[in-house]
Amino acid sequence: MNEALERASRIKLVIFDVDGVLTDGSLIWGDDGLEYKAFNSHDGLGMKMLKASGVAMAIITGRSSRVVTRRAEGTGIAYVYQGAEDKLIAFQDLLQKTGLRAEQCAFMGDDVVDLPPMRRCGLAVTVPAAPDLVKQHSHYVTKHEGGHGAARELCELVMQAQGTFTAQLQQFLL
Amino acid sequence: MNEALERASRIKLVIFDVDGVLTDGSLIWGDDGLEYKAFNSHDGLGMKMLKASGVAMAIITGRSSRVVTRRAEGTGIAYVYQGAEDKLIAFQDLLQKTGLRAEQCAFMGDDVVDLPPMRRCGLAVTVPAAPDLVKQHSHYVTKHEGGHGAARELCELVMQAQGTFTAQLQQFLL
Amino acid sequence: MNEALERASRIKLVIFDVDGVLTDGSLIWGDDGLEYKAFNSHDGLGMKMLKASGVAMAIITGRSSRVVTRRAEGTGIAYVYQGAEDKLIAFQDLLQKTGLRAEQCAFMGDDVVDLPPMRRCGLAVTVPAAPDLVKQHSHYVTKHEGGHGAARELCELVMQAQGTFTAQLQQFLL
Amino acid sequence: MNEALERASRIKLVIFDVDGVLTDGSLIWGDDGLEYKAFNSHDGLGMKMLKASGVAMAIITGRSSRVVTRRAEGTGIAYVYQGAEDKLIAFQDLLQKTGLRAEQCAFMGDDVVDLPPMRRCGLAVTVPAAPDLVKQHSHYVTKHEGGHGAARELCELVMQAQGTFTAQLQQFLL
């Protein structure tokens, strides 16, 4: 936890995988060919506070869906990579675009495909349902499951480490 | 619990947040741009009994969705504020509209955006999944999660405190 | 359990409530006005075996939805009462239609609106999530929650009590 | 477990039931007549790795839905039998088509209708929510529930038994 907090203090960009991180990993499909996702309201508020605190956000996901674009717009996520079969390529493109170094980025993933960026970023975070191998390569495992507040937990961790959380909460305590 | 019951005995209006209170906090979205919500059948019956017992109900939510209007109509909720970015403004408007004092209102929320009205109303209630800060400002934390009977639990608490619960149940015991 | 088994041995008709019994109580609504329900595959097979064993089935629900009609057709449920605000009237109509006595009927409900038929039928069954008052008026509380195998559990209980369960399983053990 | 591993070492084809195995058993229906299923993202990656390791996959399900075809295509499942009322006939057809012997096939089911192929195949696997009778006829019961990683667990078991799992993971550890 101490190491996670120290790493979190340097983060300028938080990158989220989608399925299993911003959702519980359910791929909900209809017979009409449409796809559905269940995001979490606590996560959304955490992201808005994180952005207001001065940290940027991105999504890198292997799948592709219009609801991801909509979720990103609604929560202030600036960079969205969908259909990213090789997540390392997307991660490296993101570093170039933002001019950030890898240790200034957090990556939150839930499966082995997320390991390449997780092993290179400054703060690797995963969820309780992740395979053991992913947990072994993580600096922090959230208490909340994906789609049930895991992303909110990471947002709060970063704000706490950076001393910005109290200021974000203050607006609701007037 | 004793303080919560005493506070509940004075309540004339119960105000519900939606996501995380009347639902489990899932924001279910389809690729066609539609939004879905999962309400709870136990909650619905509790609301109908509460209304029949003489207590009014309202919804104040930061998001906006047609299903919320429909849910309000089906359960006898008289006042609906959607898209309420500042929940305190909606709360104060509600006080003016109903002529009630803040201590005659209960507010059930699940996140820090709900704190401004929760800190001013007569009975602040939250759910197990709420952040600690919200629990610290609540007079009562339900045993049931949002979308799984939390609202029903509040409805029963108010009716028990006001001595109207037995009469409401009597119709089913003839 | 012994009393429940003895009561189950006399059952000729099993009546199910829908929300909270055949589902987990979630009322899933879309912004387009459509309604969705999540039934359970284990329940469906239990109902087919129960019907094949010679026991009839019915649905009595206070709400109304096309998916209920479809579910009844797919599982061999012969009688469907939807929009039944007073479940006792539907129950009494069902007795007249089938020529059965109340003690030959089981009723599975999950809330206080189900009490009038539950208090008059031969075998009253409910689910773990039901209010205490409903449990107090039940002869049997299932181990499985509604929408997660509760109805299957009742189907098996009736077949076991009537000595028909082994024969129903035999077809899968050839 | 040792017997399961030994049996898994001989498997050339893994056959999945759908409802309760690739999903949590929920049959999600809309009032417009459409059907929905919630698959799991961990399962999908497990299937892709299993296929890449040289093991073929099939689906045998009693129900019928377009989303199953789509899921099979997206995960590399070569053979799909839908509407298979008698799963043994489908299983025997599959043996003929592939030229495999029964002991080279694993079958993962969650209910008594799955017993005929499960009792004849080389590795019978089921989920925690399955009836006891199905567990008694299984060589392995997964720790994860259906729709929550059960299929992934079987994919990993087969790859571990065949010594191919480490190679599959290696691509993510470069």
C-alpha cells in the first residue's frame, strides 16, 4: 500500500481497460446484434473528481463498442483506444501523444492481455477477479470488483496520494 | 436506531436518489444509445404502502432518463427532479413547493453528491455500498443494498416510526 | 421439512408469482418503454419435469408483460393470470376452473401481496429475500433465491414428496 | 484433481453447454421478443488461448439464439449445435464429424440434460450451481460459477494438463 501510494503520487494519466474493469466483465449481447454494457455510477463520479484534480484519463480496450465512446465523453476521459489488439502499441502511442513517461501513467487491467502495459507503467492496478498472474504483476489490487467501484477506488487512491482528495470532497461539505 | 426512529416519526416527505439507491448503481447502456435501469419489485410495494400511509415521495437525481419518470408514476412518487447537477437547489425548491421544513424530509443517497441535502434534512439514509464519508453523515445505513430492497427498508422504517406499518400490512392478512 | 413434504405430497397444481420468484425481483426497463425479465434455465427444466410428472402449473402476477406469456408457453404452465391486483380473486378463479381444493395447490410468493393465497393454499413457499412476515406464513423457505433456482427447488420438492423425481431423472441416466 | 488432470491431458475437443456454463443461467427476454445473453470476457480469452494451443471447441445447447452463433465466431468455436433436444445425438454426430473418440472430448454442462454426453466423454466438468446429481457424474467442479469464469477455468485446466499454458501466457510477458 505504501509503495502503491508513492507510485500514485507521480501519476499524471490513468488508463482503464473496459470489460472487467469499468464493467463486471459481462458481454451482454442481443439477438438483434446490439451490445450492452453496465457501467457504475460511483466510478463516474470518481472519474469526474480525478479529472478536476488535474489528472488525465484514457481507455485502452481490445473490443469495440459505441457505449465506450459515450462513457468516455460523459466522464471526461480524453483518450480512447478501441479494438486495440496489442495494448502495448496503444500505450506507447499514448505516451508519445501526451509526452508523458511510462512511470507517470497508471494502468488498470483485469486479464493477461493487459500485462504488457501493466508491466511498463508506473502503477499497475487490478481487480479481485483477475487471474493470479495479473495480480502478481500489480502494485495494487482493489477491494471492489470491476463494475462495482474498482475504478472509483483507483481514482481515490491517486487523489489521496496527491493530496487533492480533501479539496475535491470539500464542494459537497459546504 | 433509536435516533433514526425518532427522526423518522417526523417525516412527511421521503426523497430518493436513483442510481445506487433505487438501482444497484449500474448504468446499463446499449449501442443504440438507449439507457436501461433495473428497479426492484420489493421497493415498489414499499413505496405504495408508504404513500397510502400518508407520506409523500420525491426523486432528485443528477442524471436524466425516461424510465425514472415511468417508475415515479408507477409507485406514486409525486415530485421528480432529473438532471439536478446541484441537489441542494432541487431540495430547496422542493421545500418551497411543499411548504415543508427540512426536518420533515428524509433523503436517501449513495454518494458524496448527495451530501448537501443529506446534511440538511431530518433523516439522512444511505446504503452499504456508499463511501465512508456518506455513511458518517447518515442517521441510518440500510441492511439491503440499493436496488435490492434498500428503499423498501426505509419505507418500512418510516411507517414503523409513525405507527402506520401494521395497518398497511393488515389488508394482506384478512 | 417433514410437514412441507407431507403437504407437497397432495399438490396437484403449483402456482408461481413472477417478480422475485421466477426472477430476482429486478424490473428492467428501457428508455424505449420496453420491459425485460431474466428467467433461470434451471427453473425451466424443473417445470418441464414437474409437468411431465403429472402436476399442473399456473402463474399469478400483479404486473403484466409479454415475456411472462412466452415463459409460460415455453415451460408448460397452463394458467396465466397477469395484472392480478387482488391475487386471492385470481386464486379462487383458478380453483373453480380446475375443480381443485385449496389444499391441493402450492403457492410460491415473495412479498406481502402474496399472503392472501399463501395463507389459504396447501403449501406456501417463499424465498430467502422475502420479508419476515411472508416467511412466517410459509411452510417452506427455499435455499435458492428467486431467479436463481428457487422455482426448481420447489419443483423437486413436490416430485420427491410424490415419489416421481427418480423416474423423471431416469431419462438422463440411460 | 489428479484424475481430472490426467483426463484433461488427452482432450482434443472441449464441448460447452451455453446457459449456466457460458452464462450464469439467466434467460433475459424483452417484450419485443428478443433474447439477450451475458457472456464473460475472461472466458473469451481462455477460449482463444485454448484454440491457439491446438484444442478444438464446440457448443451443444438445447436452446437456440443468434448471439450463440456470434459468440462462437468471436472465440474460435468450430462446431455449434443449437436446439439440440437430445444432446447425446449431437455429441455422437460430433464424434463422427471430427473422427475423435469420446475419451478425447471434454463436456461442460450445468444440468441433468447434460448427463448423457457427460457420462460418455473423457472429462465431465460442471459448475458450483449444478444439481448434486450432475456433480456426482463430473470429474471436476469449477470454482468459478457459469458466466463468471467457469469456462476459462476449464480452458486453463486443459492447457496445464497438456503443458501448453506457459507458452500461451509467454506472449503477454515479453
